[in-house]
Amino acid sequence: MKQGSADPGLYEYSGYRGRPKLEWPEGKTCAVWVAPNLEFYELDPAVNPHRKSWPKPHPDVVGYSHRDHANRVSHWRMADVMSKHGFPGSISLSIALCDHIPEVVDDANERGWEFFSHGIYNTRYSYGMDEAQERAIIEDSIETVKRATGQNIRGWLAPALTHTPRTLDLLAEYGLDYTCDLYHDDQPTNVNVKTGQLTAIPYSLEVNDHYGFFIYNMSPREYADTLIRQYDRLADEGEKSGTVMCIPLHSYLIGQPHRIGPFEKVLEHIANDGRAWISKAGNIVDAYRAQVGGGI
Amino acid sequence: MSLDSNYLEYPKRRRGMDHDYYPYSNFFERTPITWPNGKKLLVWPVISLEWFPIVPTDDPFRAPGHMQTAYPDYRHYTAREYGTRIGIYRLLDAFEKVGAKVSVATNSAIAQRYPDLVQDIVAAGHEIIAHSMDMNGTIASGMDEAEEQALIATALDGLEAVVGTRPRGWLSIARSQSFNTAKLLVDAGIEYMCDWVNDELPYQFDTQSGPVINIPLNHELSDRQIINVQQQSVDSYAESMEDAANWLLAEAESHGGRMLPMHLTPYIMGLPYRISSFEKLITGFAARDDIGFARGDEIMDSWKAQQ
């Protein structure tokens, strides 16, 4: 990015009209990817002066244990529902989960899911990191996921969405292909970086389960209805040029017993619609690049 | 501001948890639990019975539901008292109608101020568990250990004086603990706490003074969270509880007994325009052979006997 500039210069402006037609495999109109966050939060993390880890003094019992529900209970519930309806995950991974609870990481890997980095812990933020520190967490991410799963990570969602002005350039330099941190479009976009190529894949905060339940205060059925409306519209518009819908999840939210049933109905709807290319982030980025290369 | 060089050191990055309170455990790989009387799902109602002094102390923090306006906050003081005068009796009547025995997390100040209410609850076969002294009795790290110990002792003694037996369970205000709380609860003879929401069955929580059982009281399924925080209607609350029950019953077919915590607040659920929907919900649960209601101590004892 252009540090200090009013326009950070992340990408060129391109309005929705008159774009070249993006085509997804088999004539599908909307590429759908599901992005569960598999996270580990620390009970008593080191302090970052730019952002508090927990709203309460440590231990923040509800904050921590709510998130720990993911690894004990709700990951398994959510993952089974996804597999049942043919949805693979593209995992936003707290890298240290590979060390703490490899059972969860192994399960995702065995299901054929893809991993990208979400930082080391979701209680360690990039704000204030110098370049060496930021390189260290990228290298740690690449090496740890390779060791734990055999996979080469291809993407990044900043830990707790904390960035520095150099993050995107560093990701491209290390050969990562996509970022989930930019929310300007319903189609993939190439990002301006110093070297190499980095593609912004549409993620979503608006239909993120955290926003659904804690910003918009939706009931489980309202959230399910929101996802179905989001999908139906994007699948319609994708007739002109292929769209992307991401369903970003936290299993400790969507995997609660009152939410998983309505959510399953969403997956049934999308799977039965016939217009969805149900895929993973890396495949979507590859299909995009094969058509536009270094263009928009 | 740059970060300390140790910000990228992770001394607790290791196999398992980053503390020694409990080991990792996969919910779906445990020996299935069998509940008494062939029930597949036990609904565990917990009513919080709270007294809010009109002078909040904010030490260490102000409890949810506490005073909000400048002194004197008549509106919140009296609206909370509505819960302990009217709402609680509506809930007790609703549970009596379906024959359910429940846990009531009670400030010891309630026992001292309204002993007849506590006697009514005990006489109906419900369980009294401890819930601090009054709603100024919040706990968080930074609190002096002796002060916390005294708070716990006062809460337990105050309930025991009216109930006649010592509570076996504890719920912290806002489920907020210090690093010392679980140990101090064990020292005080508490057998189970409800604060950690990381599971859907009881599990053993270790302290320097020995183990205590944690029975997770799901905060996401509380009337406070769904109705007050998320601003949903009582019908939406009831729909969520039914969806949860149905999902858990399906899981119980393959994985053994399940538990559905139902955390209630008299001044929230016990209102005239909400209580009928709630009565309909629990009447529906009571009509099903596979669903039962249980107190926390019954759930703990049944679970413990199967370990």
C-alpha cells in the first residue's frame, strides 16, 4: 500500500458494469467457499499496546471458554454438517492450533480442506510489529502448516484482522496467492504489491457469523435466511459474470446447538440449487487468474 | 509503538491447553452418558435470583443488569425487584405445572432479605446454588485473595443459614472468575461451578486444592443473551431452544445423553407478555418422553457415577 497516502492504493477502481465475463467451471454462476476459522486463543496472552486481547482482566472466562467450545465440541458438529452436504473448508488457521490441538487440524486435513494463515494465535496482533517480526510470523505459518499437514499455505487472513502497511507486500514476496482482508468486491481482484502477484478473494464480514450474531444480533434462522438471500442474489448476478460468495464461520458460534440446524438448511439450499461452484479459496483464485492473469 | 521482543515468544505453545485446568477432550469421542429414566436429553433450568443494591460499587466491575442512571436509579432498582417479587413466582408456577425441579442461583442477600421466597423454592424441591452475596459481589483477577475467599464464605454461609444445607453448586456473576476462584470454591466445599462455557456436558476442572466439576451453563442460550442483548422476541428464544433440543436429541441417538442448559432471569422471562410463550416451550418439552428436566446436582451425580 501507499503508506500515509489518503488512498492506500490497494487496487485500481473498477465499477461493477461492463466487466469481462468471469466463467466458473461447468457453467456455474457463483463460486461458494466456506471459511471456518479454526482458532486458538490464549488464556493469559502477552500484551499488545495497540489492542487489548480480552475485554476483561485475564482470565476472561466466558471469552476464552466460549472459543474453546470450538475445539472440544462445535468444530466436529460443524465439520460433519459441511462434509455431509459436500462443502470443503478453506481454513483460517491460528497456526499454534497445530501444536495445541492437532486433532482438529488433522481432522480438517483428512477432510481435504485447505489451510491459510490467521496468525499464530488470535490473541497476538500484528499492530506494532517490525518487519522482522512480521516476517517471522509468515515464516512460522508456512513452516508449521507444512510440518503439520503437508500443505503449502496460499493465503492470509490477518490475525484478528490486524495489519501493518507492509503485510500485503510481504505476503506476495513469500509467494502467497491470496488475501482475505479486503472487502471491496464480489469478484476476485488483483492487489497492487511490490513484487509478485496477490489476489484479494471476496471474504465477507457482512455475512460472517460473528457479524450476524454479535453485530446484527440475528436469530439463527434470520442468519440462515440472510445467507440464502446473499447466495440467491449472487447466483443470479453471476449469469453476467461469475461471482464469489464466502461463508466465514466460527464453529463456536455456528456450531451451537440452536444454530447448526438452521445452518444445515443453508447448505442444503446451496447444494441443491445447481448454480453453485462449491470449491476452495485456492481453486477460485486459480480459476480467476487463468482468465484475467494480472488484470483486474 | 513497537512491540517487546518477547511478543513473538510463546512459552505455552505446546501439546494440549495453555493452562493446567483441564486437558483437551473431544466431545464426540467420549463414553456415551446414560441419563436416569431413559431420558436422552436433560434440560437444566438455572434461574438467577439477584438483588441489586441501588448503590453499585463497580469493584471490580458492574454486574450485567445493574444500575444505569445517575443516583437514584429507581427504574432499574425496581424493575429488578419486579423479578424477585413477581417474575420468580411466575417461573416457579410454570415449572411446578410441568413437574420440573430446577437450580436457582441465589445471591445470599436474597436469603437474608426474602427468606420466605427461598423457603418456597426449597419446599418445591428445587436446588439452591450460590451466586455471590449480592450483585455488587463481582469477581475478577486483581481482587485480593482473602477478600474473594471471604465473599465466597459469606455467600455460602448466608444461604446455609436459611436453606439448612450448604449449596453444592456455584455460579459467578457474569460467570467472571479470577485465577483463584476455582481453587477457593474447592476450599469452601463447592462441588460444581457453572462458569466455563466450553463444553456441553460436565467435566473435571483441576485446581491446586483438588478437582471441582464444571457444568457448562451455555450463556448463548440464556434469556439475557437472546432477549436482552440480541433483542430477540420470546418467540424467537423459544424457537432457538426447540431447535437446540431437536439437534441434541438427534445427536443423542449416536453419542449418548445430551444436556440443554436454560439460564433464566426472573425480570426478563417472568414478564406477563413473555411468560406464556415460555410456558408453552417447557410444556412441549415435558410432553416428550425423551426429554427430562434436572437440577444441576442431579446431573453432576449421574455424570460422576458414570466416570
